[in-house]
Amino acid sequence: AVMGSSTSPEGRRADRIVLWSRRREIADAITLGYRNPEYLPDIDLPENISAVTDIHQAVTDAAVVVVAVPAQHVRETLTTVKDSIAEDAIVVSLVKGLERGTGERPSQVCASALGVPPERFAVVSGPNLALEIARGEPTATVVASESAETAEAIAAMTAGRTFRPYTNTDVVGVEIGGIVKNVIALAVGICDGQGLGDNSKASVITRGLAETTRLAIAVGGRPETMAGLAGLGDLVATCASPLSRNRSAGRLIGTGMGVDEAVASMKQTAEGIKSVSAVVDLARRHDVEMPISEAINAVVSGRLEVATLADLLLSRNLKSEGHRA
Ligand SMILES: NC(=O)C1=CN([C@@H]2O[C@H](COP(=O)(O)OP(=O)(O)OC[C@H]3O[C@@H](n4cnc5c(N)ncnc54)[C@H](O)[C@@H]3O)[C@@H](O)[C@H]2O)C=CC1
Ligand SMILES: O=C(CO)COP(=O)(O)O
């Protein structure tokens, strides 16, 4: 969804949240019954939430606009709505994918599609499986903005008994963590699908974090961000959780299902499948070695059999664990 949110008189919490839904029946169920029968059938939504099918109506007068559409559709979605967003609105991205063709991160797509300056942009990312949050299970997250003030405002607005945001100014690192962990979760899912055990999965997770960190540093992120919630935290949650679409898609592929069939069997987006080619393009442009992402890209594009994945990764030249190039 793209959602607009106006703030309360004291300016801290959202007093009204308006979701954009493309389907009328879902918008009505949310507004009239506080339920999303399609995605969160068992969750009572708060009564300050409503949904509309007109995206302009959702964002007009919103103090904060939250972008949560799949990465490949952010540009077209925001371009249509650009003129309805207030000049001083803060734009928040929850998107964990890289745009194919341009290689742009969601922050860059938001900047070019909306002309939003960095001080009015924030990204929220971390170990944040949507269903667990909706169930009120405790989690922490990262709110990153180049403006510490903007990050603090969004953190204050979203903090609650079960949701603990930490602020950060490393937008690049936070975005790269969220993007690449989906690719690594596909790899872990493939291991699972092939019946491999926890040593294999822990090795993929750890070396996955190493290649994520190399890419983050190369494009201007900070290594310590990768050890935090938006790096290691999200990677662990996604690779461990049966709720993860990326891990689930990997698992299907690992059991021999074709990639297209795996995608078709899921009603939600597995961003890793959509983004992996853009991730390896970006890495190559910056001379960053990302063997796991390269292998997953080869699987997704049909150039590599999943059964040969483990051999391929383990037969590479031996190197020191600290290797960064
Ligand atoms: N679901 C989760 O647990 C989390 C998801 N995210 C990220 O949030 C983003 C959205 O993810 P989800 O909501 O889970 O995915 P989703 O696949 O459910 O898509 C979100 C919404 O976008 C709509 N959509 C699909 N194609 C569209 C198009 N062409 N134009 C406009 N809208 C379109 C869908 O109808 C859906 O309502 C992704 O980048 C994901 O990585 C981040 C944190 C947690
Ligand atoms: O980003 C997520 C958890 O932080 C959701 O992961 P999936 O997209 O794999 O479901």
C-alpha cells in the first residue's frame, strides 16, 4: 500500500491512517469492519485506519506518506501521485528491493520520482515480518534518515509497547541490508529444500552477511549498520522464518520447482527473485564479489541447477575470512 497519515494535534502520533487499496472490497472491509480479509484475516485493525481506492485521496493532506509497494512498482506508483503529496510531507519507505534497469535503491527512486529531498525521507527496516507485528509480537527496527530529526520524528510516531525503533543516519546501509537479505534468504530456502542442515544454512547466512557488507561499503554504507537490526537482525529473521516469502520461495525452488511456478504459487512478492539481477549488476559495477548472489541470479535466470549450487559455492578458491575485495 501507499498510505497517508496525518498527525495528532501534539504532532507525535498518527491520529488517522489512510491506506490505499486497489480493490474496492478490501478497502470496504478495512474501513467498515476493520479487517483485511485477504492478508490479515484474524487481526483486528485499529479504528483510526481506513482505506480508499483513490490513491490521491490517500496521500492528500498526509503529514507522512508510507510507501510499501513492491520495489519494481514504486516509480510508477509514486509518479502518478506526485502532485497530490504535500511539499512538507515526510516520505517513508518500507521497500526491500532494488529497481531493475536503474539499479536504484527505494530512496533514490523516491527522490527521482517525487523530488523529495533527503531530509524529508526515511526508511524503516529490520526484523519486521508483517504478520508478527500485526499480532503484536515484540520487535525492534531501524528508522534511517540523513536527517536525525526526521528519523527521530518517525521513531517517536511509530514506537509502541511492542515496536521499538532505533534511529540511524545510514540510509544506504539500511537499504542494502534489507535488499540483499532477501537474496540470501532464497539461498537458505534452497538449502532447506535440498534437505541440507544447519551447518550449511549458517555458512550461507554468515558469508551472505559478508557479501552484503562488501556491497554496502562500496556504495557508501557503513559496516556497523550491517551488524545491526537492518543487517544481521533482518537476515536472521528472514532466513529462519517460515513466514518469509523469500525463504519459502527458495525452499520450493530447492525441491525442484521452476522459478516461475514458485512465483505463481505465491500471492505476495518475493523481492529477492525480482531484485537479484539488479543486485549482481550493482556489485559488478562496483567490483564487489558476491558469490552467493551471483549463484542465486544464475538459478533464477535458469542458468544453474539448484543441485549444483552447494558444490559451486564450496569449490571456490580458498581465502581468508577477512577478505573484502
Ligand atoms: N510483508 C512483510 O513482512 C514485509 C515486507 N516488506 C517490504 O514491503 C514491500 C511490500 O511488501 P508486501 O506488502 O509484503 O508485498 P505484496 O506483494 O503483498 O505487495 C504489497 C501491495 O502492493 C500491491 N501491488 C502489487 N503490484 C502492484 C503494482 N503494480 N502497483 C501498485 N501496487 C501493487 C499489492 O496489491 C499489495 O497490496 C516489499 O518491498 C517488501 O520487501 C518489508 C518488511 C516486511
Ligand atoms: O522483510 C521481511 C521481514 O523483515 C519480510 O520478508 P519476506 O519478504 O521474505 O517475507
